[in-house]
Amino acid sequence: MAPHKPFTHPLELYPMFRRWPRSLWRDLIYTFVWNMQFVVVFTALALLFDPRAPVWDVLRIDFILAQCIGYVIHLLFALGEWIAPDMDRKSIVVRFMYYAGVPIVGLLIGYWISAEILGWSDFLRSLFTARGIASLALVSMVISAILFAIILQRERATRAETTTALERARLAEAQREIVTGRLKLLEAQVEPHFLYNTLAHVVSLIDTEPGAARRMIEKLIELLRATAAAPGGDGTLGHQLQWLRAYLEILQLRMGGRLAWRIDVPSELLSLRVPPMLLQPVVENAVKHGLEPKIEGGRLDITARREADGVHLVVRDTGLGFRETAPQGNDSLGLANLRARLAAWYGHAARVVIEDNVPAGAAVSIVLPATAAP
């Protein structure tokens, strides 16, 4: 659930003032701007009722009153936030009393400071007259109503943001479940097919080359152990490379001298957590569509490097090339699932780049964001 946002400053009622993060200087400047709104309003009202009043005198008095009262109320709310930081979670009655009481106290103190600055010696006497009490009550009610309206608006916005965040999380989880379901479908299609072919090859070698059949069974056991090490969920790059080593060793036994391969990954990247089946469909496509159809076979290299823009995982082969044998059906589903898993994990921060290898073959680069590196 998204964290509850506390009340910060009433000037954030305007969207343009929500761009800057909260700080002491920001709040002091915001309070000055907020107070100037009252200066303009009360000066306009005073001149409306008494057009012959000296403008600069009215403006000077309203400026001093507004700034003194505004900054005192600002200070009281800052103290209130320090004393009771969970005020925004209190009942509506408690909050109404709080947002109504603080402006009243701030008005009294602010009026007194203003009177000292303006030299109003009869301030206390005039304050307790009917006109003074009515003026104090009216201004206090206006300020309290404005503040409370802002608080309610902020709470509605917070609830809307929380609802939106929960809905986005629900959609992201649903997308991840869909991708996982496709992944399991792909595993169900690929693993039995590879297993059956390998066992059939073992059977064909038992009589003629029992030593080769034994080595293939040993590598198949290693492959199944690597598969069981991270069943169906996310794991580390090291676990996936362990699986790929066993897979490529089996293929090398089947293809003989037609297949050469190398894995070059720094040890510090082995603990990198990655989506499930990140490299497997890329390697399988490289072998099935690039190297196996080529009469003389070729070489496959798996590398990983940390670059300035992120972690680069590259599968490079010297086969027929991606454009001549673009994968179809289940294999294209594997690459589509790869992109979907990257999007579910990293959003737009990860990408897949497919390009020709020089002098022959294809190179598939998976670029993970720099934040993914351990």
C-alpha cells in the first residue's frame, strides 16, 4: 500500500507548487507567497469599502498583518507536526478542532506582534471590543475553512493515488502471472523434447560407444540437478549458466566437433538476480537455427560485462545467421516471452538487441539496467 502523505503546505493546493521537494527554505518562501494572497484580497476589500483610503498605508498595514499572522501560524503548525506527527490520521473531529484552534492562537499572537510593529498602543483594548472580536472571529473562520478544505482535498487526492497504485500493482501482478504461465508452457514444450532426443541418442550409443553413452547420461543428470536448483522461479545468473553448461556439454557430445562453445562471465556477476529462462531460449535458438543446420557447425560464445549503461549479456554464434533462419512457432514464442519477462521485471529499462555477427552468424544482446548489477 502506498505511504500516506502528510499535510505539507497549503500552497500545494496549486499543482505547480508540488514540483519542489519539501525543505525549510521552500516552506518559508511558500508561506510568504501564501500570505501575499491575503494581502491582495484584504487590501482590495478595504479599498472597495473605502475608495478614498490611502492605498500605500492600507497595503503596508495588510502586509505586516498578513506576514506576522501567516508566519506565526506556520510556526505553530510546524510545532504541531513535531509534537503530533500523526495528526493527519486522527478523527475528523480532532482534526477540525486542531485546524480551527491553531489559526485562532496564531491570529492573537500575530495581531499582537503586528501591533507592536505598527505602534498600536491600544491594541489589547480594541481587541476585546465587539468589532475586534467579530473581526478576529471572521478572519479565523476564513483561514480555518480554507485550511480544512485544503486538507480534505489532499486526503481525497491521497486516496485516489493509493487506489491507482494498488490497481497498477494488481495489473503488474496479473501480467507477471500471464508471463509465468507462458513460461511454464514453453518449458513443458522444450524440456521433454530435448530430454527425449538425448535419451534416444544415449540408446543409439549404448552398443557401439558405451563410454560416450555413459558421459551423456552423467551430463543429463547434471542438467536435471541444475533444473531442480531453481524450479520455475527467478534465480541467479550463476544458476542459469550452470544449466547452460550442462546443456551445451550434452549438445557437444551429440554434435561432436561441429560445436565449440565458451562461457565468459565475471565472478561478481554470478550472483545477479535475473528473470527465469533468461538465456536459455536465446542459446537454444542459436543452436537449433544457426549451428545445427550448418554442415560444418560453428562456435557459440556467452559473455557478460558491466558497462556504463548496464549489464550486457551477449549470446554470439557463427551459424547461418538470424535473418536467414528467423525462428518461427515455439522459438519465436521463446523470444516473445523473453521480452515480456524483461518488461515485467525492468519496464523499459531493459532491452533485447538482435544483430548480425561478423563474419557469420547472429549476436543477441540482453541489456539489463545498471541498478540490476550486484
